[in-house]
Amino acid sequence: MADVAVIGAQWGDEGNGKIVDWLSARADVVVRFQGGHNAGHTLVIDGAVYKLSLLPSGVVRGGKLSVIGSGVVVDPFALIAEIARVESQGVKVTPDNLAVAENATLILPLHQELDQMRETSNSGVRIGTTKRGIGPAYEDRAGRRALRVVDLLKPEELPAKVENILVHHNALRRGFGLAEADAGALVAALREIAPKVAPFAKPVWRVLDEARKAGKRILFEGAQGVLLDVDHGTYPYVTSSNTVAGHAATGSGLGPRAVGYVLGIVKAYTTRVGEGPFPTELTDAIGERLGERGHEFGVVTGRKRRCGWFDAALVRQSLKVAGVDGIALTKLDVLDGFEELKVGVGYRIDGEVYDYLPAGVGLGAGIEPVYETMEGWSGSTARARSWAELPAEAVKYVRRLEELIETPVALVSTSPEREDVILMKDPFQD
Ligand code: IMO
Ligand code: MG
């Protein structure tokens, strides 16, 4: 029985909520290993809609252990607010079903302020972040001045830790013309939230090691997508963590063999929120139609997502760098009724043709996608549960994508409903 990692293979928002829920129903432990409350995962269970940002998807199902690994940046205030939110929907969150890594980095209010300030100032590169403080918190982790979950367990040591991080932040804040952060107020806020977070703090590496020894099935739940990976994505228009499956090991405290099967979630077209290159973007009526049919608005920030054709060259690159074994193709039904469909297979950049996106390409200027045109279909793919129920052209489209991305389709999701899936390969089954 292999443990499974599920990751987004484009720019996030691949529609992973349903797939993660389907997999987590069959897992014993669900682990988040990177990112923070910049993620927005919508789960629909028995008609109830849950919107999760920081909590692993297993939390809304009884009898699962949910784990927030050390690779996650945890805003303790957002964590407690999200717990209260799901509890108001009748979900119980206790130390029996949620563990938070003691060595996870904390997002503090000053990180969020810095993120907001950078995003709204007129100088510097605007990334279009979720303004949750994700980037600044990871910077402090690498800068070795971050506060971590374990620091909340030792309230007497908080003043010294806060002083230390403020040496750096107040210098920055002065430079940016922000008021200095008040050490006393921050210590007081942390002391107030600490007793609420403390019961969940655990040596997660050990909890997971024990789960593994006991033969439990572990699901690693990625957030964002490979093209937002800080190394392999469209830098600098990325998030500040590694989103590839290899990080499931580092970000949870298990070795490199932690993951047996990597499922990549791939949307049948492409979307992106925030700034950055997007070669197959459509700013015309077709793009509008994709956005409308696909309900492409952000869960976290409500922003309208940019939409475009499927980019096979970019997805192939993502699947390779992330080590994806098979894909779940989502939202195929959004393409129903198009007369013809285009699929990006490469780029023309300054007169050269590439079958991958080279590092360092700028904001789209001078990148011209190379397309293959395919016949669309007039019938419906929605709710299909077998290949036989799909229009012939839709089968052709999926089969062509499979060839171009050099990775098999493990399943096709044909609606937000759990049962509407064409299943080829069960990721948990060797
Ligand atoms: P899920 O898990 C889509 C994008 C932001 C921005 C960049 C950096 O729902 O797929 P950050 O706040 O992380 O510093 O922002 O990354 N971004 C996402 N886009 N889905 C997400 O998560 C995202 N999380 C971050 O829009 O371009
Ligand atoms: Mg999102």
C-alpha cells in the first residue's frame, strides 16, 4: 500500500478539493507540508460546503488525523479562527484529530503588514500575492529569526524572541516608512493565543513515524501548484515554498521514500491568479467564457482568475520536475460546446522555438505560444463515469493531452460531485 502525495501541477486552483476529499476519505492521516492560509480548498460533503485554507482536508471527516507539518507557515490567529469556523459547521477539532508541528514557522501580524505594504507600494515588483504574510514568514525562517510554534509553549521566552525578530523588522519598517512594531503588544497577543494553539503542538515527525509503523495510510496534501514553486515555478511570480512532491518529505519530517505515488491535479485548461507570465492566456471572449463556465474566482481573495488554453509544454515540464506518476484531469466539462480547442505545445521566444518554458522569461512580452488545434465537441462530458459516456472528440482531447504531457491519466473528474469520476488507476493501490 503506497502513501500518496497530491499536488497541483499548474498555478494552483486546479480543482483539487474534490480529489483530495475522495483520497482523504480513504486515508488515515492527511498532512499539509507547505504553504499556509494562502491556499483555498473547497470541499463539498453531503451537501455542506467547507472552505479550508490552513487545515488539512481530512479535518472535516471523522476518524482521520490531520497534520500540519513543519514546512507550513502557521498564522496562529488564522488557525484558531479557521478552527472556530469549521466548528460552527459542526466539525470537531481536537488534539486527537489535529497535530501541528512544533517546529513550524509562525506568521505574525507584522509579516502580513509587510506583505500588504509591498503589494500596494508603487516601487518594486508586484507579485499579486494573497497578502497573508506567507513570503515574509518564509524569509524569516531562512533568516533564522522566525518564531515557531514551540515558542508559544514557552511564554516566558517570548519577549527575547520578539525583541530579536523586531531588530530586523523595525529597521525594515523604518526604511519603508511604516510605524515600528510594538514588542509589548505582540508579546501580549501571542501570550493570549498561545494556550489555544499549545494543545495541538506535537513532534509531528514522530506522530507520522508511528502512523507509518502502524500501517496507516498517509495522504500528503499539497497547496498551490508546481508553477508557483519557489525553485521550479515562474520566478519571481511564485509563492515562497516548494510545492513539488519532493517537499512532502522535508515538510513533514519523513525520509525521501515517504511518498509512493504522486498524483498531479491538472485542469483541462489553464488559470492563474496574480501577476506573472502566462503564455496561453486569453484576454478575449473565449477567456471570459472559460472563467464564467469554470467559476474562476479565488476562494481566498475573491480575485478573478486569468484564463487560457491548456499548455501541454508547461504541464509536461511541471510533471517532470515534480515527479508526478499520474494525473487527475479536472473541469473537462468547462470545455463542452467549444467548436475548436487549442493546446499549447511550445513557445516562440525571440525567434527561437522551445518545447519548454526557459527560466527567466519576462512578463509575457515576446513569448508567443505554438498551438495545436483540436476539434471540440457539442455533447456534454458533465457527470460522465466511463469513457463510453464521453463524446468521441473529448476522448481524443484527453488522449492527446496524455501523449503530450508524457504522463498517464489516472482519473478524470467530470463534475464537483464525488461519484462523477472516470477512474483508471487508484493511487492508493500499488
Ligand atoms: P491553492 O492551494 C492560486 C499565488 C498568488 C500569487 C503568488 C504568491 O488554492 O491552489 P503568496 O500569497 O503565496 O505569497 O502569493 O501565488 N497563490 C495562489 N494561486 N491558488 C493558490 O492556492 C495560491 N496561493 C498563492 O496569487 O500569484
Ligand atoms: Mg486558490
